[in-house]
Amino acid sequence: MLLFFISLILVFLSSYFFVSVLENKKLIEVIIYFLITAFANIVLSFEVLSLFSAISRSGVLILNILIFALSLVFWYRAGRPAFHLKLKNSFKSFCTVLLKDKYLLVLAICTIFMCGVSLWLISFMPVVNPDAEGYHVLRSLFWISNKILNHFSIAEARCLDLPVNSEILYAWILLFVRKCVWFGIFSFSGFILSLTSLYGILSNMGFSLRRKLWVIFITSSFASVIVQISGTETDIIIAGLVLSSIYLYWNYLKSEKRSSVILSALSYALAIGTKTPALILVPGVGIWMAAMSIYYKKKYFYKPFLSFLLWGVICFIFFASYNYILNFLDYGNIAGSPSLLAAHSNHNGLKSVPADFIKYIFMFFDFTGFTWNQTLGVHILNLRDTIISSLGLFVSHDGLNSSDSSISNNTLLEPLMGLGILGFLVYLPCLFLSLIKPFFSRKKKDWFILSFAVILLVTIFIMSFQLQFMTYSIRFLTSFCVVSAPVLAHSYCRKNNPLKFIIVFFAVFYLIFVSTNLWARAATRIFAYFREGATVSQVREIATCSGFFKDIKAKPYLMKNYPVFNIACGIRDKIRMIDKRNKILYFSNASDTLLIIKMMEFDGYNIDFDTAENIDNINLDKYNLLMLVNDMQLSTNVQKYESRNSGNDYITDGIVCSYIDINDMPITNSSKFYPYKSACRFTNYFFEKHGFKFYNEFSVDYTEKGNTTVMKFRFYENKNKPVINPLH
């Protein structure tokens, strides 16, 4: 723990010295520069160490010291500048505005409350997001074990193919602390970066302080924003990085300050290296930058644009390209493996874009926290389907990673939450108004707002063209809406009226209710557990393996005798019964939540993961035990499809692998799609040939979409390397 705080202090001091030289008077730029340089510092350190397979505590600390020394020299040679921030006057202005508009004061208090609850959850809660347990945070543990960021063999393709920057941040904490804790602070920092950049952008537009604060508070009250700022989803980080890039580029056009364009390019490069929605945003943001360059520089518009592109390429190489290069080397495509692309890409081209575009627009009708979807939501979705059918539009099947799109969301489930009631009450009307108003107004501000509406619409179009429609893409839509949040400036009114009251009412509801009732980390229930005497360790264990019950006061026994809903906890408990000296190879399935199992390595257990298709490269002799689920493995990391040697199957060493297309049908010679998944079966011949015999098993009932299946977890013992201290 001490070493982590040393590393943290070195990173912070490095950013302080760099930022004090680049900008020491404007608070907005100071915050943006500080967060961007700190992020870049950590990413660069891990990527440099990875080149030498040297990711370790000592390696990170050495690079922290080197970068700190460089920043110190940079600061000293620049004349040892200090910050000169005029915070007192700004604070007085804020207080004056809040006291003049009581609605803003209420929103400010509720936003502070929401931030306080979020930080409280961040301070002790473990990872409870299935995506994080299945690949986001999980892959960080493999990098620490392997001391390198390179691809490894595992059934889940997303562990390998997706950008790495946010996971590097998780690896930084895990490397030193060896616990899943404080990860939400990165999303919270992305939230702060988003609001700070929004404030700066609205200032450049010339809006009053009241309107700027209104936009910030309404953006903060969106349900999907609230749920993300204390979790491990990275969409709010993307929004913050892209908004800061936009703001700094705008400053560069106005001041021609070189540091602005460099940091703007760095910010966008970090976004591209964090999550693919940043790439989807490129055309829309590119159009905005080109338009603003023409507005400010006229016929010389290409100069600032080319400067941004030049620095963008440099920053991309150093801060974003690592996994894209790995993808190209391993798959011949920077976007990822053929199986991952098969699962997510739009295979219908332009003909499916209009219908998908309309479906994404209707995702603004989100009823998070309310049951109105059972009545009003049905009619809205019927209207959506009527529009699509009346226009004769082609409708493709929803993507593989999607819930039922015929039902409007009203849950507090993180992957499904949209903007909430304010999405269609405020955001959608503002979006349409921003498209119309400039043509009936001569105000420059309206044209600036229009440019952000264009970013959103272009980005939704690109997403419709590139990806299959998925309800889970609501997370991407959150990023895009936060980036385009300046359109919300149209919703502010100085005078109090019924509409303003309704907007504030729903904003307050989300800031208070959603922040305290998040799925899997409901602050109200967690607080009740603490009141009943639960320790932090107990709360973390319950959050990971079970869930929090609202009637804990009436049923205090649930603090110890709680039902286990996370299958990984059951697996962990079974492995704990095995001597730590045994080496285990687990053929896990794609989408398995393996995080807490992989975390057992910090406690001295020796557990490897691999794929059946990679069996020829595995030395089975070194393992005491093999672990399988139903003697099969389902893998989205398809490796041997091109090497099929028995009709449509790949067979080797008693393992038979068949391949599944995106319609969940077995691949045949006539199939036009690349498989997104392999299904490999371990036959008796495999165990006989390699000298393994049945050792033990346990069963778990697994229910998904109403269907219950029995999962049999089997251990097989190596006859030539028997289990140490076997079970009796």
C-alpha cells in the first residue's frame, strides 16, 4: 500500500511541474492538463515496461522517478513557475448566481450529494460489473502475471482485442495494492474532466454563468452518467477526453498556443487507446474541427487542422497504438480478431442504417426508475416500429450482445440505463431545437450549439453503419450525449415556470434516488448493513458473491448465511479446498466472470487459463489438475477455424471443435459468416492420452433468459503428477 501512495505522489508531482509551466493561471486548463498528463504518465510507463517484459512494482517506481526528475528539470528551467489561480472571485460569482436562482442552488446541493455518495462507494466497493469481472479488470491481472501487455491465450476475445488504456490504470492499482479497490476514481475523474471541459466550451460560446451551471447540473443528473461515475464502465472517461480535446483545440484556434493543440491531440489519442467509441466519434469531431478552423482561420483553416493531425499521429503512436499494433500482428487487422468483428460488425451495410438510426434515437425514451414503460413505453416503441415499417426500411436482427429491444428500460441495471426521463423530456427537444433555431436566428451561439448537435447525429449514423444494433450500446450513446451536451443550453430559462420545475424535479430525483439505489451497489442498503455491524470486508464479500437485501434488519443472518449468486465465488471456494502447491489449468468459457479466481494468485494459488484450440502449445505435464465445465469450452477467441481437418470441425488430441456463426447456427461450408464462437468438446481419448483421470466435480444451476441449465465443474487429476495433499 505504501509503495502505491509513493507512486501516486510521484505521478501527481510530475503533473504539477508540467502543468505549472504549461498553464498556471486558468483553473479550467489546470484541471484538464493535470488529469491528461497524469493519465498519459501511467499509460506510457506501463507500455515502456511492457516492451521489455518488465511490468513490476520496481519497474513502475523507477519510471515514476525518471518522469518526475524530467518534470522537475523542465519546471526548474522554466523559472520555477507557481499557480496563480483567482479562486476567491470565482467562488463569489458562483455563490451569487446560486442565490439568485434557487433552482440552481437545489441542483448544486443535490449534485454535491450525488458526488459524495459516489466517492463513498468508490472508497471501499469491489468490482461488481460483470464486464469488468469478465474482461475489463481481469485482463489487468494477466498483464501483471505475464509482466507484459501482449495477448495471451484465453476464451474471451474481449480480453485481448479491445484498447488497453483504462485497464492499465486498473493494473497500476492492482500491481501495488493487490485488491480490487478504488477503480471508480478513474470514471469519477472522467466525470470531472467532462464537466470542466463543458464549462470551458460553454464559456467560449459566450453563455452566462447561470446557463453554464444549468448544463453541468442537468448533464450530471442523467441516470447513465450517475451510474458510471462510481463504476468501471469507461464511457464517461471517453466523453471527458473527447470534450477536453475539443475545448483545447478551440483554445488553440483562438490563441495559437502550442501547448493547447499538443494536449488536445494527446487527450484524443488517450481516448482512442481507451475505448472504441472514441473512433466512432472521429468523423463527427473531425467535421466540427474543420468547421471551426474555417470559421476562425478562413482560407488558412488547414494549418491548425494539420497541426492537430501531426501531433495526433505522434500521440497515437506513444499513447494509444499498443494494442492496435498487437491486433495487426496477431490478426492482420487493427480492429481485432475475425471472431470479434463477426460478433459486433454490421453485416448489412447501408441498408440497415436508417432503421438502426431510428432505433437509437428512440433509446432517448428511457424510463430508468419508473414503471411508465409498461404503459407509455409500449406506445412509444409501437410508434418506433410503425415509423420504420411505414417507411419500408430494412430491419436487421439485433446484435448478439443485446437484451430485448421491444421493451423500454426502467431498471437500474448498469448496462441498460439510459439518460432517464430527462432524455426525452429535455435532451431530445433540445437536440431538435438546436437543428432548427440557427436558421431563424442570427446569434453566433446558436450556430455553435448546432455544431455539437451535428457531432451527435453524425456519430449515431457512424455507429449504425459500423455496429449491429444492440441495446447495450446505450453506454456508447451516453458518451456521445455528454460530448454533445452543449445543446442543453437551450433548456435553461431565467424565469421560473412549470417546465423548469418539472425538469428540476426529475433531475433531483435522479441525483438523490439513482445515486443511492444503484444495482449491485445500492448505498441505502449498504449503509443498512454497516448499521447492523457488518465490516468493510463483509460488505465487499457480499457485494462480490451475493447482493444486498433491503430487509437486512429483519433478517440479520443474511450477513453471514447469504445466498451465493456469483458462480465464480463457488469455484473459488472449491479451489480453496485444494492445496496451494497444486498447479491448476482451467479451460474457462467466454464471458465467465473469472476476476476473483484470478485474484487467488495473490494468495499463493497457481491457476492458469487457456483454450482447447491452443492445446498443441500447452505443456499439460506440469499441471496437477485440469478444470472444465461440462467437459466443453465455449470460446469467442477462435483460433483454428482456418485449420479445420474434419469437415466443418477441427479435431486434435481428442478435442473436437465445431464453430458457431452469428445466428447461433453451426458453421457449414455454405456459411457466409465467419464464426464468432468455437465449441470444443473434450473426449475420453483426450484424458487417456494425456494421463488424466476424474478427480472431483460439483454442479451449479445457471439461469439465463428463463432457461436453467446444470453446469458441472469437473476436476481431472494428472496420473503422473498427482494432487498434493488430496481431498478426503
